[in-house]
Amino acid sequence: MSPAGLNVSSGGHQGVQEHATFRILGIAGSLRKSSFNRSLLRAAQQVAPDGVAIDIYDISAIPLFNGDVEATGLPESVQDFVDHIRAADAILIATPEYNHSVPGVLKNAIDWVSRPSSGNPLRHKPLAMMGASGGQFGTVRAQEAWRLVFASGIDPFVMVNPQLMVNNAAQKFDQQGELIDDDTRDRLTGFIEALVAWSERIHGRSTSVLSTH
Ligand code: FNR
């Protein structure tokens, strides 16, 4: 992994899209190597329309938030995260649910970039969240908790619908992390298209990436 924190960069049906016109920054809220949520982002890369790239950002280098450290300047890994969020056309979070709420590692990363709220890189950025869990409810409570977090003044433009909760994840991904459930793949495809459409409305421009799909 480069210090930049971007360890996977591809998307679209034809694989890597260096010249994609629309770039989504995917962030998994799990550091686990076999994370279902990272696998869900990889599946999103596969179903993204031509012209849309999903880059997966690795938050593992981000330290625990410490106001004393913040007062002396952002650590390099945090600044890198900020820069990648700023450069993205949209943000796609794949969140686990921990104890009916958000996972601490991702909450910590978001806390770092949330200040000051008026200049934070997520402000007015199109954002969608999805999630996979081993349980029945597929991160519905974590996603609700994230909505509360984002309404605190961070203020991304959160896509309200459609929603994507992947429950019983162990049955929907194989041992290699490939998504093997056709219904989930179809819903994921629609979800990514909806995020692009939502973002285009916010940016006030059309990338035309949906017209060919
Ligand atoms: C969980 N898990 C879990 N699942 C769920 O549906 N609701 C929950 O409240 C919790 N709580 C919870 C707490 C903690 C500390 C852990 C470690 C796990 C199970 C969780 O869905 C499962 O571990 C997923 O596999 C986590 O996502 P990744 O790591 O596969 O992306």
C-alpha cells in the first residue's frame, strides 16, 4: 500500500478506468482482511457503469484522534485522507454495524476530517452509505447512526434512497470475497447508478456515464 492510503483503484465493467469521468471514493469501515464491507466495495467496482471509477481508500494508517496532536497540525495520513475526499466526485461508505451503531475505526477517521465543520471536506459532498453484516438486519441501525453523525454539522449531501443493506453476508460472499448473490448484485448496480445520478444533480453537471448503461 502506498502512504496515500489508496490500495485499490479500478471500476467499471472493463476493469481499471484511469480516465473515468466520475470518481467515487469508497471507504470501508472495517480493517479486517476478509471484511464483507470491503468485498462489497470490490463488487461495486465491478458493477459500476463505464466512466465511473471507485477507488477504495484504506483508513488503517489513521491514528486515534487526539486534540493535542490536531492542535499541532494534521498527521500526514489524515491530510492524505482529506485530500482524497476533496478530490472525489462522491463518497461511498461501506459500514459494518458494531453493537447497534457505527464502527469505531471509521467514526475515528470521520472525526479527524470533521473539523472545522465549515471547511470539512465532506461538506456538501454527495455521499451514500451501504453495509453488510452477518446478522439479519444488514446494518440498518449503523446506517441510521451514521445519519445522526453526518447531521452534526459535517453536512455531506447524504443520499436517502435507495438504501442497501446486505444481511446474512456469509451466504452472499464466497471464501474469496466474491459477491455470489444475484439479487444483491442487481441492487448494488442500481445503488451505484443512483449515487451517480444523485451526485450529478448536486454538482449540476452530467457526466453522461448513465446514458450508456
Ligand atoms: C459485530 N457484529 C454485529 N452485527 C450486526 O448485525 N449488528 C451488531 O450490532 C453487531 N455488533 C458487532 C460488534 C462487534 C464488536 C463486532 C466485531 C461484530 C457482527 C458484524 O456484522 C460482523 O463481524 C461483520 O463481518 C463485520 O463487518 P466486516 O468486518 O466483515 O466488514
